[in-house]
Amino acid sequence: MTRLNAHFAFVDFFSGCGGMSYGFHQIATKNDNFKHVGAFDIDHHANATYSRNFGLEPSSLSLADARIVEIKTYLHSNGLKRNDRLIAI
């Protein structure tokens, strides 16, 4: 059972301009237990739109070629903590 004061982080893989992130982002603006820690897409135009929409710069790292350490480094640089529960969308 999840504690009510648990912290959740969310990351959007293959984010595009952020359609899936929108609902989670809205929750994060109203609830300190949620935080937006990243997005990934190789489309630079979509990333520019995502950045304007959410104020978070997506990584253009290709997930097909990425090493896990690169993904973790990006997420930790955006605030992911060791004990956060990660929601991948």
C-alpha cells in the first residue's frame, strides 16, 4: 500500500509535444508529491514545443541507442531522487 506522503516522479518516453505529460503536469502543479523529471524524444521540433509547454527541456537522446547511465544521469539532473517512485508514460 502506498503512503499518502509518498513522492512520485514522472518521465515521458517518446514524448512528442507532451500530450501524455499534460495530465501529470497538472497534478504536479497542485500536489508537491508529484514532480516532472524528464522527457525523451528525437524530434527537435516536438522538443521545442514540449519545452514551451512545460518549461522542461526534453532529452534528444535516442532511446534505441542510449545506455542506462545516460538516461539516469538526465533524470537525476532534473530532480529524480533515489526513493522516488517513477511513473513512466
